[in-house]
Amino acid sequence: MVPIRRAQGVWLEDYDGKRYLDAISSWWVNLFGHAHPRLDAALRDQVGTLEHVILAGFTHAPAIELAERLVEVAPAGLTRVQYADNGSSAVEIALKLAFHHCRNRGDTRRTQFVALAGGYHGETLGALSVTDIPLYRETYAPLLLTPLTTMSPDATQAEPGETAFDVATRAADALDALLAEHGDTVCALIIEPRVQCAAGMRMHDPEYLRRARAACDRHGVVLILDEIAVGFGRTGTLFACEQAGIAPDLMCLSKGLTGGYLPLSAVLATEAIYQSFYDEYTKLRAFLHSHSYTGNALGCRVALEVLNVFRDEPVLERNRALAAHLANAIAPLRDHPNVRHVRQTGMIAAFDLVDAQGRAFDWSERRGLRVVRHGLERGALLRPLGHTVYFMPPYCITPDEIDFMVGVAREGVELAIA
């Protein structure tokens, strides 16, 4: 454990004064850097006004304004907002909404979910049910729902001569075949658009999202997009699904929503889903899901300031320049004999460690842990996923800091394979 005393920008500082570059945005939540002056000021202002109030029969200005602003910037058709506390809770809400919506419209046979191989959506029981990573799932398997699992569009699965687009098409064909067989019993498909993060930053072509949207429409299935980790500029656009030109029926947001300051999440829904619950007299149609801190005023106020920063500053333009520099910095790794699948989507980059024969290491060897330890010695917070080393830094990182971050990781690779 490394006790941290304070942080500024991309840097964390421990009690001995040693600094660590936060190469993973403190688990993907910190967008603009630590101790951001605008977010600090927004939080201080709200503390003196209202910290929290029950969001049942009551409301407050930050919750109302944030919902309105989210609808403004979200993909077209998402018109309603439900708040929660964290990403897993947002996924729980989305799963329940999808199932209950089908029930309310009379599709009572639709009780199954479709999830992608390698998908990760959280660690509460519902979210874990649609997660396909054994490390998280195996222990609790007896408690979980069993979804229908379909092929991931992960581009690293490309056969010789195949492109990422080809893999996406193959995966989409598999999805379409699955829905053709089971479609009348499926209520929803859940996807992490563009990057399956916890699976090892597995990236896919936007064509998969376009094809998945069309398949859901054909088979009457609700499309849930989990933008918790990839939303708010991470992949090069404000929301990852924009790159496919599609909109989901339900969209889950968290992590960067508050710039890493406070726990808050939101589920955005279409008007059709909202209206299926609207019945003043029948409680069985109503959506019952409440959290004590739902729509917390402090979290909502900071989230509003996050949206203000995107509105007032050329964040996405700066990110494109930083992403280009990151691409150049990681390019030499493509020639390293112990590195495979160097890949990047926006401000997320990753590569896999392999042995001298190009084979994946066994998970039990924990080669990635050697990279972590070296990073801490050199002053960088790197946290590989198994044998995948990745970068997801705050947007305030400089080109020189990118070079330092990648250089430390490269040094770690040499130690990891020794």
C-alpha cells in the first residue's frame, strides 16, 4: 500500500514526498487531473449551499440541471435520466429497466440477457451476471444469472489477412444468429462500446456497434451501452458510440462523470422506455429502485462543472493531439520481441506481454506485477491487467510526461520478461 498525501495534475505525492505519475487516472475516473481548480471551486460553492437531500418527492437545482445537460450532449433519443451512486449500480438499473420495460409492454418471455465474451460491467450480482471474466465471476457463479454469451469483436482475434472490421463483422454475424435463435426470449444486449476495458483493453471496430444496433432493432431487443469507462472523451469523442453513429436505448455513465471527485452515476433512457413505466395508479408498472445518495447535490454540481469544462475548453481537440503523441511514443514497442497487439483508441493505449515464442504467459506468472513494481520505483502508477500493460492518463498530461510514462513501462517490460 502506498499512502498518498496529496495530488496535483497527473501527479500523486506520498508522505515521503515521492511523486507518482497517475498513468491510469486512478482507475479511469480522473479526467482533467487531480485538484482541478474549476472542479475544486464548484465543490466548495455547493458545500455552502446544499450537500444532499432525498431525491424522492424532492429534488434540487444541480440534479435538474445535470439531467438537462446530459440529455443535451447525449446521443439523440436519450431523453430521461435516472441517478445512482456508482457504475455497478448504473448497470443494475439498466438491466432492471430493460427487463421491466419488456414486461410492461407485454413481452413476458423476455427474461434473458446477451453479453459479450470478455465483457465486464461491475461486481454487484446483477452486473457480475453479465460479466465474462472468470477472475471476478467464478467464486460467485452459484448466485448469478446465466446470460447468453456471444463472440467478442476484439480485434486481436483477427485471423491472418483479417482486419478489425472483418472481426467486427464476424462477431456481428454471430450475434445476429444468436438473436435469431433466442431473440423472443432476450430482453437486452449489453456492450462496452469500442473498448472492453477490464478484459485487457480489447478494442473493436465501430462497425460492430452499427450491426448490433440493427440486430437489436430487428429482434425487438433493448440495447444497453456501458459507457462508464469509455465515456467523456476517452475514446476520442464525447461518447464512444458516436463513432458508430448510433444511439442506445439505455446508456450507463459514471467514473469520468464527476471528473474523479465523487461517486455518481446516471442511466439515460429513451422516451419509449420511460413511457412504458408511466402509470399513475398501477404500482406493478412503476420502476422501484432507490439509493440513499441518489442524485447527491455535491456530485451533481461537480458533474455539471465537468460538462462546463467540455463546453468551454477544446478538450477533445487537445486529446487528439495528445493521442497522436501517445501513438508515436508507443510505436517502437511494435518491434519488441516480447510485445504483441500494440493498440490504441483515443486516450487509451495498450499492449500484451508474450514469451520469446510469441505465446501468452500463464496468468499465474503475474508478469504484469513486475511492471507495477518497477513503475512504483520509478515514480509511475501503472496497473497492468494480467499481462496487458495499458495507459489511460488524465487529459492534462503533457507530451514529456507521456514520454516518461511510456519509457517507464518499456523498462518494466524488460524486467517482466527477464
